[in-house]
Amino acid sequence: MTDMKRCLLAFTVTLAVSSAATAQTTRQEMYDDPEQTSGLYFVYPEAPGVQTRAPKGFKPFYISHFSRHGSRWLADPDDYRIPVQVLRSADSAGVLTPLGQDALKRLEIVYEDARQREGDLSPLGVRQHRGISERMYSCYRQAFSKGAEVTARSTQVPRCMISMDVFCERLKELEPGLCISRDASVRDQWYLYSGNQEYREYVASHDIGFGSYRASTEHPDRFVASLFSSQEFIDCHVDRKDLYKRMFAIAQVMPNTELDIRFYDLFRPEEMFDMWQGHNAWFYTVAGPNPLAGEMAYRKSLGTLKQILDTAEDYIDNGRHGATLRFSHDAYLVPLCTTLRLDDCMGQASDPREVHKVWCCHKISPMAGNVQIVFFRNRAGEVILKFLHNEVEVGIPVETDIYPFYRWEDVKKYYQDTYDYENVRL
């Protein structure tokens, strides 16, 4: 079986699935599928797009990759501890409603499952990165052939380091002779933890946010009243908004664990949508292409962009082949997608109530979300490349007559002309 046939077999999906990744989100869509309100806790979609055959004579030789860690438990232990404590106290006082009692039973199981695992990679997170690694190898195995130079770098957060390890181990299972240099050193954090000084100073001195909009999307009163039968207990012992947000966070993250327990029934569809919409608009402000920030919105990850381009040029100029694998977090993957100006990440909205129609954090950075830039060359030494976002081909604002492929010189010139990344202050 040829490599391309293997690739197409690995990506047997419909065009409708691949196009859904870039479609706007409607209120009804999220009512029908409450897991979409998980936002940045959204489980990685196991339906990447069909890969286009490269022009005749071009073979893959290098992959530049940047990924978020896989599925995890909530990182703040208080997100589990405080709801359990509040409901336990209410149970002891005899003021839990039947729904509150049922919620507490579920919470006790979840609390024990998450105990001392806060922020850890879950078994699902392991499977996600093994699957992405396997599909990468299946489609572009020439890049990993004899003599391949593969490096993997991670932030120093355990869930990222383990994501890196399981990704690399799957590659080595498929290509036993492959040597991979792995590290999680302070030396590499400058491009894994993106965000340059110029942008940080701009945010500190300009109002590019949506003010109190996020807070306006939080409506805890009905939710709290459904769990507790005593208004006096609520007034004296319950921080309503805090409990509401922590319980919603638990509801959002549960699909990332092995437990078959859900909490969506505690919330009304409009409550979940509003909570998600507030967070989505906030993340759009700090990491997306917020038009209120002008060109500054696209300058967040210039250090990462420079490292990506410089490393690719080194592989090209020296005739090397292999891959550069990077493992980081949503707060750095999303700005990189913005800085790269990927087509499916460029939605514009100045009204926070309209952001969800053009930009959705769960479609840009689900758990294990990633960007892959795949390079091809022919015998004449010509180099072309394509961009994958969550394993789906996407475009950038560069003219090409071979879409989804672009000529390396055109891409390099575009980013050089657009950004002064050589002089970026990290």
C-alpha cells in the first residue's frame, strides 16, 4: 500500500465533518450538543480532514508542529474541593434538595477520582496524542525515514511533558530506529510560552477588552436555588457565583476523564451557552484577532513564529529531514494561530455578543489542539508547504496557485514583510 493510500485510509471522513470545524457556532447548535459549551475543555475531535495529494514530484521531508497538551483534570484543586464542601455542609444541615443530594453523590465520586490529580494528563489525553502521532506518521512517513532528525520540546508542566513522551513513543513504535531528542528545559520556554513584551505593554495600557461582559453572562440564582432548600443557608454559606462557576467547570471537564458522569442536567441550555459565550469573548480579547487591538492583535507570538521559521530554514538549507515537535498550552496555541493568520481563526467581531458567530475557542484549541506545517520538496530542491490546524488543511493570506500548498519563499516573505519578528522583545 502506498503512503498516500495509507494516509487517505487514516483520514476517512466526510467533507461535512471537516468544514464543520470552521463553521460559526449558533445558540441552537450548542443547545443540541452541550459538550460544545466545554470551551477550552472540549475533547479533541477524532475526525481530521482528508489530506490533499502533493503536486507531482514533491515528497514530505519536514514537519513543524506546535501542540497543546491532551485532556486533563481541572488544574485548581479548589474547583473540586469547594463544591463538595459546600454541598456536604448543606447535607449535614438537611437543606439539600433531591437534586442537590444527587449532585453531591456524583461530586463525591468525581472528587475522589480527581484527588491529587489536579491538572494531570488523563488517559484520554494519552490516547489523543498517540492517535495524532500515528496519523502524522501514516501520512508523512518519509519525514521519519532513516537519518531523520527529530526534536521534541515541552514546557515544564507535567501534562505537557507526558504528552510529549507518549507522542514520541508512538512514533518510535512505528519507526523503531528513530532517534528523538527530548527536553523540557528553561532554555526553550521563550518560544513555548509565547507572548512578547511589546504586546504585554500594549494590553496593560489599552482597553481592548469587553469590560464587564463576561460577568454579565453569569446567572447563578436559579441554579443555586435548585440545589438548596434554605434561602437562609444560601445567604450565610454559599458564594453563589463562585459555586456556579466551579460547578460549571466540573461539568465542562468531565468528558475528558474516564468517568461516565455528567452534570449538564444541573444547568439550563441558555445558562451553559451564556457562560461559554462570556468566556469565549474574553479569550478572544486576550488571544484572538480582536479588531479593537488593530495590528497588535497579531503580534502576540512573534518569538514562536521566529523560532518556527528559523528552524525550518535550517532544515531546508542543510538538506535535513525530520520534525520539530513542541508541546505547550491553550494560552500559547491560540495566539500562535492568530499570529500565523490561519483562515479558520480570523473571525472579526467588535461586539462581544457577536464573537461566537465568527470565533469559537473550542474549535481553535480543543484539548490536544495543534498546528502542523508540513514541508515538501522535489528533486530540483523546490520547497512547498501546507498548514494543518487540528489536522485539517487551512489557508493563510498568501497567494498560491497550488492550494492548500504554498511556496516556501512566498510564505517566508509574507511573514517577514508583515512582522518585524527579528527585533521582537520577549
